[in-house]
Amino acid sequence: MCETDMIVPFESMLLRYCFSILCVTVALVVTFFLFSIAHQMYFMLFIVAVVISSLYGGSGAGFFSIVLSLLCICYFFLEPFNSFMIRKFDDRLVFVTFSGVLLLVWWLSSHLKDLNDRLEIRVHEKTLQLERAYHQSQENEKRLRLRSKKFNIFGILFLDPKGMILFCNDGIEQIFEYPKDDLIGKHFSIFFTSEDVQKDRPQQELNALIENGCSADEVSYIRKDSTRFRAQVFNSCLKNNVEEIEGFAKIVRELKKPV
């Protein structure tokens, strides 16, 4: 008996063999009605019974259906009728040939079921592996998010010579809570408080960069929701080969301390 007998869609061995009996019985009843019409075709229904028993009941139930089918054929359809004795050589030849056909069909059906069950097991295992991998990736992503919150986020800004924002990365978006698309083309004074803007702090910062080339400072900025925070800023003045100012670069790191 092959491994597929351990994996069947029935709850017990009794049900599997009862199913084989049912298949052979149905084949026998139908064959009785067709025997007078197609005397040489009675074996086809028993082949179907063996295939169904093997696929749904396992190899053991399939072999059991072969035994039942041969007994029924010998007793009801080969002369002398109602006897298990086969006297004619032609009938013996038919019986032996049909037995070989049933065994071949049983072997093919059992191996087909075995391959199908193995495939289902592998698919199930792969599905479980993919589910575990997915949950693991979700956990890793969650841990990464939790860890990233413990570290300061760096924002990068590129300004033109007038202080208009040309580029900003995701860090700027997270720090200041502005969508990046809303910042492009705006003056970087949007990050300063109204008091600092009135004091012309943004322009003073650019002037100092033009004069010194670079700077590092701790300043007070304001988010989109008007909350203030402290940040460490690294500034650099960008010049071309002829010392013409092309713009400014700013790296912003939020400081976890009160304003």
C-alpha cells in the first residue's frame, strides 16, 4: 500500500472500502442493464469504478474494487453464469486480459493520486512558508519603524541663490510635516517663526553663508502645525568653477529637546 492511503478524504478505512463497494455495485447494476445491448463493453464501467475508488479511497480501496469487479464479472458475465468457474478458453483469456487492464488502471490511478497528494502537501508547505515569511517581514518592518523612531532623522534641502526650495528629501517631509510637493518653489523662510522672519533671520543666514561658505548652528524651526522644535543645521554655499553662487545646501537634524 502506497503513502497515499495515509492521506484520503475519508475519516476512516471503513468508509474508504464502503465507497469501493458502492462504486462496484453501481457499475454492476448499470452493467446488468447494458449487458444485453453491449455484451463486450461491460468491463468499461468496472474500470471507471476502479479509477474512482483509487482516486478517492486510496490504493488499498482501489485494489479492493479490483477484486470485487473480477468476482462480479466471473460470477455474472462469464459462462457458466452464477459460478466462479470459467470453462471456455476465450472467457479465460478475456478474464486474464481484463485483470491486467484493471491492475494497470489501478496502478496509474494510485500513482496519480500519490503525485496529486504530494503536490498538495508541497503547495501547503510552500503556502505556510510564504505566510511565515510575510509575517516575519511585517515584524521586521515594525521593528525597523520602532528603531528608526529612536534615531534622529536627517533632512536635506537644496536652495537656489534666492532661498527658494529646489529639492527636499523624505526627511524634510517627516521633520516639518509638509508634503514635499508643497515645499518645492517655496522660500525656505517657511520654516522660521514669524518673529524670525520679521528680524530677517532667513536672509541673514544666507548672507552669512555667502561670506563664510559653510556653517553649523542650532536653530529654532516651526512645523506645519505651528509647533516649534530645535534643530541642528549644517549649511553650505554651493559655487561653480568661477566662484558664482549656484545655491545652498542644508542638512537638518531634529534635536529631541525642549525649545
